Amino acid sequence: MGYMQIKHFKTYVLLPLPLLRGRLPLLLPLLLLLLLPTGSLARNPDAVGRRGMVVSGNLMASRIGLTILRRGGNAIDAAVATGFALAVTEPRAGNIGGGGFMVIRLADGTTTTIDFRERAPAAAGRDMYLDGNGQIVPELSQDGVLATGVPGSVRGYALAREKYGTLGWNTLIAPAADLAENGYAVGYQLHSDLVEYEDFLKKYEATAAIFYPKSRPLRLNALFKQPDLAATLRRIAADGADEFYEGETAGLIVRQMNASGGLITMADLANYQAVERPAVEFDYRDVHVITMGPPSGGGIALAQILNQLERVDVPDLGYHSAGHVHAMAEAQKRAFADRTAYLGDPDFIKVPVQELISDDYAARRWGDFSELWATPGKDVANGDLAGAYESEYTTHFSVVDRHGNAVSVTTTINGLYGCGVAVAGAGFLLNNEMDDFTIKLANRNMWSLVGGVPNLIEPGKRMLSSMTPTIVTRDDKLMLVTGSPGGGRIITTVAQVISNLVDYEMDIKQAIDAPRIHHQWLPDIIQTERFTLSRETRQQLARMGHVVQERDGIIGAANSIYIDPANNWKHGAFDSRREAGAAGY
Ligand code: GLY
């Protein structure tokens, strides 16, 4: 019997042809029904909204963003409110003591970005984390306030609201302050972090006072109130961002610095400015990608990975076959080699952005790709040096409003709970972002990314980042808002989410949940999540010259929104790898 195949919203329906013969008028309503997008997704999104959606690393924070959308705020307002809420609900990464990046696409198609990355204090120097013999003392750039860069989040959110928001500053901060004051039930992620990192966090008095009442980790489901943080948020709400940088909060930060051997002064805080910069934009097959430029290396590396992958018939390769993993790893390692050689703070060095993201450059870079063999890491090196080490504990959130404005934010205090030190009397943790600088040439940072010359420490400079908040359009219509935590793994996570959607036509939940691989040039290995590749595939890759290593941990956590082109509904999908929440209406 012959069959006719009809694609019914990502699933295929086979209809027996003899049955159709002569019965078409009768069967027409059935056929039309099959063409309707009835939600037969392979995996359901976590929330679907007709108007707006917020997906973040915490459900309470997403709901606060949603409340702002419902009250008539736009996506920028909701993003600012969600950012402040995460400082209360996700202390491992949400923050006012760190920094980040915001990518914006307004409903009229205008794109821009807000850079609120931390900066090195004026007293910082190239060798500040080396001992007398020129050897690195890793604790200095990771543990304690010498590791802290001048925080950028508060001025970043203020700039975004001033230029693109619609609601009052106080309105956007009040829900976070209320939550800090009234408290919330401790969730599993926070509780288990506090058990696991007890030795690290209890070292610091103000931190211990917040998270270890009676010297014990906050219990699961215990009511967690943060009165000092609530008071700080209320001061910022009442007096504006300048309060954080020049007022009482600034004074508390500097007092903490002086008490614990940090460098940040009142002048460093007062001089900090967030900066609006143009987005990095490029096409990948039939979609257009809008992402973050320097001082993030994320957007450029994302462009390089996808531009190289475009030279391969990806859909033709079996998903996670040796050929597929080989192509992804080869594209990734070339992009990461360039990250080390070329990328840093654009206010200090000239970054050849347009050249690096061009198709011509991708073609040249791909010139020595072999379908058969892995290219050794040393052969793809560009410039002086190789990769650096970065932390995984950033957080990402995505917002879309009813007008079609989209905001993608990735924010961090770098390591889990930053440098471990909370500001006494102010109730928030400080970052250890200085570790993202090149501490010593060719050294690996916390994320094993290799440090290059453009990212050497200089006073006032922003440290190179991998954060890659990203927005994707198709036919000029909003399609995807995404991003991830994960240090260098952020970039490869975002690349795989986009490729999964575009090349393999996965739905958003599949695209996010699919296991991931990661290659960052150095170390010259393909890392995979557990259960990603079969033994046969790993053996095939080994025969090609790859070293494949299953890691215990996860790769990324892409909290995303997909916009259904059929009806413009927003599909919120969080990454099951971490605590997160989607809220739409
Ligand atoms: N601290 C991680 C990053 O900025 O990439």
C-alpha cells in the first residue's frame, strides 16, 4: 500500500493512499486539522504565554519579572526587576555585587547592548596575583576581596531603564526588596550549596551571618530573610544607582575592602560607568543572530563557531555522530584559539570584530579542517598564546514582552558565591571577577581558559568574559532569546542550542535538554556530559585523534524563550540542569 507523508507540527503522519482516493472531499477537514499547530511538540515547554514571558534561574524572580510585564512594563523593565530579584533569590550568581551584559532587540528591530562588566580598580597591576618568584597564587584572584572587580550591575540596570524602560526605578526594585525583607523558603539548590561550600563561605564573618544562622547551613524550606540586603535595595530604590556608587552602600563596600585587604576605593566606585555598545550581528543559515561584543568574547566566538559550521552539511550528519561531534569540536577549538589571541576590553585594545565574524575569515580558518582527522590544538593557535580558566556559576535570563521587545541578560559574580565575602551591613556578596583577566600569560583561569596578551590586567580595564546573551530572528521576526552560564561552556552551549533548532529542527525544550559537548582549544579535549556519546562514537573520535572526556558536571543552563511563528506565542523553556523557572501570561 502507498502512503502520503504529512508533516504535522514536527511529527510525521502517514496516510494510506488508497484510503484517500475518491474520498478527498470527506477527508479534507481531517487534513486541515492536521495542518494546525495543535501543540504536538516532542517536549512541552515549561510555560506558554500569548503576551509575555520571563525565564530565569529562579521561579520567584521570573514571577517578579512577570508581575512587571502585567503592570504594563516592557521587557527592559521586567529584566531589571528580574535582575534585582535574582540578587535575593539566587545568591550563588544573581547579584548587585557583580556585573554582566544585556542584549536588547526592540520590537521595531533596533538592537543594542548594555555592558555592565566589572572593571579593575585603579590600584590593580599586571602582577598583583603573582608571588615574589613570579608564580601564581590562585587564592588571591579567587578567594577574598582582592579578587573583586568594581561591580557594574546597579549602573547597568539603571542605564537600561533610563534609556529603554518605562516604569519607575523604585517600582522595579521594590519587589526584590520586599522578598529580601519578608523572606522566602530555602530551596534545594541554595541549601545543598551551603552544605557543600560550608568551609569556603563560613570563613567570612558577614557571609556566615547571612547563610549560617547558629553556625548551621540554612535548612531546606526554612524562611530566609535578608534584612541588610533589603535595606540596601531600599536605599538604591530611593536614591538611585548613585547610592550604590557614592552613598552609604559605597561606604560599606570600601569599609569591607579596607578590613579585608581589597583595593576598591570610593573613587573606583564613583568612576564606574556602564556602557551602551553595538551588538555583534551575523547570519547563520536562514536566521540572524544578535549577540554580545567585547569585552565579552562570547558573541565573536559564537559567530566564529557557527560561521565555520555553516560550511558543513550539519543536518546530514547524524545527531551526535562522530562526524557531527568532530565538526563541532573543530569549529569550537579554532574559535577559542582566536579568543585568547585577539579578545579583550575594546576600550583598551583594538579588537578586529568585523574581520573575526566574517564568512571570509571562517572560510580561511576552516581551510585546514579535515573530515578524517582532528587538528592538533597547537596547529590552530593564533598569535602568542593559548586558552584560560573560567567559572560556571553565572546566571542567565530571557524576557519577551507583549510588544515583541526582547531582552537577554547574563550576569555573574564569577565563581559560585563570588569571592565568598559579603559586604558587612549591606548583605550582598562580592564578585571574584579579576580571575577572568590573564593572571599570567598562558596560564589557565578558573574555567581552564588560557590567558592572552589583550586580556592582561590594567587599571580601569574590563576583564574578558564568555557571557553570550543572544537573540535570534528569522525573516526579521523574533525567534529565540537565549544564553547560559558556564564560563567558556557558555559559548558552546549557545552555539548548540541554535544549531539544534536550526539544523535539526528540534523544538525548544529538546534543543535545550539535548546533551552537550565542549571543546575550548586548550585543554585539547572534547568534553561531554555523561551519556552523550555511545562507546562506538567515542572510539571513532579517538581513532580520528580526539581525546574525549566525560565530565561529571553539566555543560551550560540555557534559560530560553522561543517564539512560535504560527501564532506569536512565547514558549518559555528553562534548562533542567539547574534550578530555574518560567513565567508567562
Ligand atoms: N565569569 C565568567 C564569564 O564572564 O565568562
